Amino acid sequence: MARRLGRRKEPEKDKMLIKGSEKVEGGLSTRAAVLLSKFYNKGIIGSIGPVMATGKESDVYVASPGGSGLVEGEQYVILKLFRIENSSFFAMGDYIVGDPRFKRIGRTKQEIASIWCRKEFGNLEIAQKAGIAAPKPYMFNGNILAMQYIHDGDKAAPQLRNVELDRPELVLDVIIDNVRKLHAARLVHADLSEYNILMSCGMPYFIDFGQAVVTRHPNAGAFLRRDIWNILNYFKKTYGIGKDPGAAYKWITGRVVLLP
């Protein structure tokens, strides 16, 4: 179990969702509205609400599920819109260049945003097949990704940093085991931290897979070492749990490496 460290007022459901015909007036661009029409037509979403969260490269919206069997039984669907105008995508080349899945990389912001979206969708599929707790990807179109809404009871699941864990050592073991499962599936998250892990019913869920790389990527080893260091350092500072990063790396990969 985990206790939230702060309380955030959740929007009322009937005030949170905007009908499909109002999506442009709800703050979305005409281009986004055109791309979203496919999500409506495929039954992934029924209506879309205001921005739920913002990040460096994307805005996250909450939507009601449509009639597709993919979202049957879900309370909400998450829409992640990668911002085309965000020039920081060009600084993310280390996570795309060298990935054998992407032989041709576009030069425009729109092309890079679309690649980033397709990349996150594919990485989430790998995570699902690897058996780790992560949002289910439903579909993508252009720079928009639809995926599972992770909740904790009747509220959105909080970030790891915003909860007080009752059994932190157990949660840390689960996180490291998930890193191992991802590595066995030939994927490295590459941006793992207390910000990119949600806590739902005491279970850690990995999110934000856009930067994740396959283990054949030339920087995969460095990214993995950083992931391990970030997580172990957080648990050491927050809960006083000391684990050897080198031992964790060896257990995950089967290889020995010197880590600080």
C-alpha cells in the first residue's frame, strides 16, 4: 500500500469531457481535430476533455472510451499529443539515431513528432508482451497516441515521488525486476525515475516510453546504468535503502560493470 503525499482536486466527470463536435473549441488545433477523427471512428474515444498534464514534449488529455472492444470496461482513455512546435525533439536525437527500427528520420518537427509517437506505441507493445505493468497502447495516428488510463481507486494514479510507500523495499524489488524483464525483451526505458513511475493499488507502473531504446542501440548500456542509478538513488535518499548498483546491473543483464 501507499499513501498520497498531497491531495489534488479531481475534475468532475460531467465537467471534464467535451463532446466530439467541440474538440476544436476545446483548445485543440484543426490538424489535431482531423487526426482525432480516426480515434472517434475506430471507437477508441467518445469525447475528449481538457489538458490533464503537460510535459516537455507533449500534452496529455483524458477522454471517455468509445465503442471499441479495445477500451471496453475502461473508465477513461488517455490521449498523448506530441507538440509539433516543440523544437526540443531535435535534442532527443540520441534516443532515435542508432535505433535500428528507424532507418529514416525526418527533418521536420512534424516528422520527428510522428516518429516519437510511433516509437512510444511500439515500446509500450514490447512492455506489455514483457509482462510489466505499463499502460496498454490502443492506437496512434500522426502525433497522437491513445493508451490506457492508470488509476488508483477513483483517482488518477500518482507519481512514485508523490506517495509514501508502506513497503518500499518490496516496491523497489518489483521495479528492478521490471527493468530486468524489459531488458530480456531487448528494451531499455532510458528515462526511468520517480517521475515516470505511477503507483496503482501498491503496484508500480512504468510510463513515458517515448525515449526507450532497444538493447542494440549504441547508448543502451549507458541509459540502463542511468536508470538503475536514478531509481536506487531515489530509494536511498527517500527510504534509506542501500542497494549496490553494480549488483543490480549484473542481475538485470548477467554482465558485470563498475557503477558508482
